[in-house]
Amino acid sequence: MSTQFAPPPRSATPPAWLRTWLPFLRWWPRVNRGTLRADLLAGLTGGVVVLPQGVAFATIAGMPPEYGLYAGMVPAIIAALFGSSWHLVSGPTTAASIVLFSILSLHAEPGSARYVELAFTLTFMVGLIQIALGAARLGALVNFISHSVVIGFTAGAAILIATNQVKNFFGLAIPRGSSFATTWGSLFTHLDQVDPYVTGVAVLTLALGVAVRRWLPRWPYMIVAMLGGSLLGVAFKYAGIESIGTVGALPASLPPLSLPDLTLENLRDLANGAVAVTLLALTEAVSIARAMAVRSGQHLDGNQEFIGQGLSNLVGSFFSGYVATGSFNRSGLNYAAGAKTPLASVFSAVLLALIVLLVAPLAAWLPNAAMAGVLFLVAWGLIDFHHIQQIARTSRAETAILLTTFLATLTIELEEAIVIGVILSLVIYLNRTSRPQVVRRVPDPLHPKRKFSGDPKLPECPQLKMVRVDGSLFFGAVAAVRDQFHAFEQRSPSQCHLIVVASPINFVDVAGAEFLTTEARQRRARGGGLYFIQMKRAVRDTLERGGYLDEIGADHLFRSKGEAIATVFNRLDPEICRSCRLKVFLECGQTPGTARIPVPIPNPIPALASASAPAGPPVAVAPRPRPGHEDSVALAEVAGR
């Protein structure tokens, strides 16, 4: 389904300064009768879906069930109006809920008034940090949480979600907050105490959810599963079974006003958790927004999305909402349902409020076991088996990151698990970038154009070595490149000339520049030189600003390999060349010092040529090459280099 739009009329575009402060004005000109109808239908679908999800996610977060619904109202509206994505739907999510529970359960009893107050405080802090990051244009920070970290964390969070519902699924008396090992140990050591009626309700709910999702994908599987589990629970109730506990009636009201408790003690206790939740929430939101933007053809402003997410949490903390972020399920459903603008999210939030007013009291019939069955289903859906297998096949390092994050999620605090995953990702990234490959390059005589190759069987010039450095030269990579250059020198001391293909070098820092000047100085002392081909402008500018290029020599930088080889060939020792039988380059058929260096000669302007040319003997000028054909002694091999 395509949701791409033609640009709005120029006259309908608001001023730039106004669009900066009110970003919804950027897409408002696209709204018309057709988009309103599509957004209303998509919003209706989203409002129905978020009802069971909100209750489930609030349960995961340790909050009273109604707060999951409140988190899908005001925060969703604010994020839609002040974010950048057309299709991202914000609200409560599984990952944010499980991290919230992990952080707050250390400071208060889940579900208590104090716990709820701390949730509002944490949400306010998260919103403030998100706005600050967006205003500082630090949207790239979320890139430090790699895909493998997210997959491993999500899989671990899924196991924890199921773990926290074991007592409700099997009807066991397991203390709240028990660890992963303690919970499953209690289950396997108390199998004789499993309540068959409670487990029956949970299993029926789970089975219904799986069946509807498999064979009736258009039906809201969560609602159907909850209805089935509730009916069985009611039947057991009427049969005199008293062990079936229920969620209890939800208040049929709009989100009440709330106030975060911003004391210094709370700010200190929640600071680390707020940073972890911020990184996770922004990673979720921006990743989903990017995925939606690719499908819809929209240009996404990551920094504006940061601000939109921050405002949604900041404002939401005053309207009984806990941490909200982008939801993949609801965003994907929103797009598939035909949403055209962010108004679909606004309509979804408004319709959710109306639905809550009508059906909230019915939650009194919803068994805890049915909710546990739904959460088991949610947990299973969170484990991305496809990408886990793909990562395992592709990279051992990424697999190690995934497994480390997964195990850390199960065994330590969740915010610490995220930090460990990020640190491990950075360590592996730095390890990769600090060891750039240095690849030998020699012309292949069997290739029609003598294309350059890294084949170790091909002979090299005894005086000139050519390499390509596949990576940037920064302080962490200098040692590895220096060691490889030193190894080349030890193997072939006579190769005092070195040509470096510099096109893969994206940047050079001070340490890298110092290394290059030292290398150039040492080779010059041995009678050779250091030369570069296709050096990027940014790298050259760095060398120029620091004065390093004066030491290396601006005349040692070349635009093409043919030009470089022809120039350096004239600086080789002719005595060695006369006795050499390798004939690596086409220039080897000449005596060093006599080969022509290809210099592009522009076409002279006729009027100036005749009027201002000084009298004197005629000067022989090499004919100008045709486009794509360099006039070089090494013509045949340049095209393949």
C-alpha cells in the first residue's frame, strides 16, 4: 500500500520559522477529505488494538492496568503532532514497560501509590533528556545501540515477561520480584501445586491467540483470546471454582492529572535508569520511524523525532502516562490500515478514550490467568528467531554481542544489560576499525587492461611497492598500519618507494598525520618517497591545516594511478631497472628519467594563442587525449587500475 504524497502547493507551505516550532504544519497542507477518512479508519483500528495491549503492558510495568491505557492517549497525540514520522504510533511498549519495572521495583512496591508516583517522575526525566538530545541535534546517539544489542535485549526481555507471569499462568504463590532462576526453580519444584483451573484458562487463552493469529490474521487476536479466557473463567466461577482471580474493574474515566515527585533524592535514585530508558525508548522509536519512512518514501528528521518523543513523555507525565515510545505493532498496523498523516494517531488516542469510557468496567471479568496467557503470547512474538539465526550465520562478533546482552538481561538489572551491550558493541567496532587492512596492489599481466590485483603470486617491482589502506588513519589504527608498513620494509628493503591508494581513507587525525610525515621522512632518507593516489579532499585539508602536507610534499599527491606510476618511475634507480627482468609496469621498457609524465593540456583559446603567444621556436605538445583515454606511457594499464 502506497502512502506517498505529492508536495503541497508552494502557497500552502507555512513559513520556515513557524514549521520549526509547530512541526505538524509541515504535513498539515496534505490533509483533505480523503486523508481524513483514511486516517479515521486507521485510527479506529488502532484504538481497538491498543486496548488489550495497554492493559497487558501496564501489567508488565507493575502499574495498575488503567495506566497502560492512559499512556496511549495524551502521549500518542503529542508525539504525532510534534514528531517527524507520519506513521509512528507512540504509547506503552513491552521493552519500555519491562525496563520501567526493573528500575522502579527496587524503590517501591509495584502497583502502590509510591510506585506510580515514581513512574511519573521517571517519565518526566526521560522526556526532559529526550528533548535535550533533540535540541542539541544528537540524534545519532541511538546508533550506538547496535541491532544485535536490541535483538538480544528484546529476546531476554521476552523471557523475563513470561517469567513474571509464571505465577499467574500456573496459579502458584511465587513472591513478586523473584529472580529468573528463583521463579523457574519454584515452578519445577512445586509442580504438584499447579492449579489446573487457572492453568486451563491460561492455556485456552494462549491457544486461542495462536489459532486466531495463524488462521484468522485479520481478527484482533488479543481481544479474541481475552474474551475466550474470560468466558472460561466465568464458567469456572459459576461452577464454584474460587481460585480464578481477576484484573478488576478499570475506572471509566479520562486520564486524571498527575504530578511527578521531583525531589533531589528521586532524581539521584532514578538518574541512571532514566538514561537507560531514554536510549532504549529512542532506539525503538527512531528505528520504527525509519522503517516506516522507507516504506512510505518519507524524509525523516531524527532530531525532531527526539523532540516529539520527549514532549510526549514530558506532557504525558502530567496526564497519568508512564514512559511511551514508538510501538512497532501499532505503527505497522497503522500503515497497513491506510493511514495518510499523523492524524491517524490522534484519532486512535481519542477513540481509545471513548472506548475506555464504555468498556473499562468489563475488566472485572478478565482473569489474571487470561492476561498471563496473552503475555506469554506477546513474549513469544518478541523473540526474533529470523534475525537471531541470521546474525549467528553472519558474524561471530555480533553473535557474541547478542548472547552477552541476552544473558545480561536475564541475570542483572536491565539498564545495566543495555549499557553492557552498548560497551561491547563499541569495543568490537573499535577493534575492527583499529586494524585496517593494507592490501598489496600489482598489475595483472594476463588482464587485457592490466587491471591491478592483490594476487600474492604476481611479482612486484623491486623498488616500488603499491598498497591500498582500507580504513581511516586515527590514533587507534596508526599502530596496526605502521606494523604492516614495517613488515613490508623487512621483507623487501629495496622497495624504498611506496604508493598508497588513499581513496578508502575517510579521515586522518593528528596521530595519523604524524605517522604519515614520519613515514615520508624515513623513506626520503633511504632515497625513496611516500606517494598518495586519490586522496579525499577532507584528508588533504587536514594535512594542509596542520602543515603536514609540506613535509610529505604536495607533488606526491596524484589523481590517477597512471600519473603516479609514470612520475615515480622516473625516480627509480636506473641501474636496478636495467638488470630487472620482471617488467611489472609498461614503463619498464624505458630508462627511468626519460618517461613522459602525463599532464592534461587544455585546448588553447585561438584568439589568445595567436595574439599573445611569444615568438620563438615551436614547442612540441603531446596531443590531448580523447575523453576516457589518458595519454600516458602506461595507457594500457591505467584504465584497469
